[in-house]
Amino acid sequence: MDDLERYGDYNETDDLPPSRNTLSLVLKILTTVIILAVVGVVGVRVFIFNYYPKEMRTLHFTDALTQYYNDQDGDIGALTQSLRAPYDDPDEGNFFCDHLIVVPEIGQLQVCLRYNVSLADSLSLNYGLSDFDTENTEQFSFRLWRNGDESSKEGYEVGRLVYSEWDSFAMYRYCKLVFEDVSLLEDTDWIRLEVFIDGVDKETPFMIAVYENNEDYSEFKEYKPGRGELPE
């Protein structure tokens, strides 16, 4: 038996009818397209979820910070911290916070709040608020609340809101918040942002821990403003 007879059976796939070869090629192309589409959709969703507009994640110079910047020749000692739990609720996830910046020497705290427009459905379902307008920024109010100490076991409000700016991208709405007169004392273990919404009948506000300096977590990094952030 010559080589052609001995190994001829292994080459049967090369003799498939043209229609079967075409079908196989089409299936391969469709499979590739579906995989690329899924990867693309997941990638876009991840990008949108992690996206914050530039003004929301950079340092905003108020008059007080600009004066301090000039007095210190630019050495303002700004710090940033990754939030351990950047949401108000691990299940609901109504609000998220990120891009914390603090300037301890002048008691300034900046942070960005974000929510999905689907918040309207959550407020309607859980709190009976049927007329919530995701674009109406006037229905929100904010405050900072710190841990208790010897003078107040329940904690107390710190700072005052001096600046807020709103922005949007895709299904998300963002709010840059700047607080001043935030006393960052040694016994300040944590500070939380409290979010109030007009018409929501809720015993406690929506709360997110935006600053921590305690035994469990106290990791800060220096924040260096870019050229585009600096005052003129």
C-alpha cells in the first residue's frame, strides 16, 4: 500500500462541499463578532462607570484656597485618599463618592458625588417619591458629619458648603462639593457626607464615609495639582 492509500482518509476535511466550508466560515465570523460585541459592551460600561468629568476630579480653587496657595508659594499640602466604601448602601448603591481632596491647614474638603438617573425609580419604589426630577439640583442639600467625641457622643456637623458644581455624562449625574472650615483634628476618626432630598420621608439621610483617619484606615497620598488647576 503506497502513502496515498495509507493516509488518504485523514484528508477528508479538505474535500468538504463548498456549502459546508462556507457555513463553517460564517459561523466562525458570527462567533467572533458576538465575542467582540460583548467585550465592547462590557468595556464601555466599565469606562462609563469609572468616568468622572475633569472638573469633578480636580482641585477647585476657592478664594480662600487661592489666598493660601499664594501665601505658601504653592505648597498647600493637599492630600487625597481612596474611599474604602464609596457608596451609601452596598445593595442599593443610590450614591457614590470619589476624588476626595483635603487641605488640612485651612480645613478644606472637596469630594465628588455621583448618582445614576435610575435613582428616580429607587426613590419611587422605596420612599414613594413619584415626582423626583433627576435634573433638578435644587432638591438636594448636603452636610458633613464627624464621629463623636467627649463633647458630643453622637457626633456633630463640621464645615460649611461653599461651592457646588453639577455635570452629567451618559446616565450619571455628578456634583462637585467644596466644604470649608472643616476642623480635621487628631480625634477626627471619620467624616461622612450626608445627602438630603426634598420629599424623601427617611429617618436618616443617605450617608457615605468620605474621610477616614483611624486605626483601621488612614492611608493618604499627596495631591499635586496639574498646571490647568492652578489659579492664575
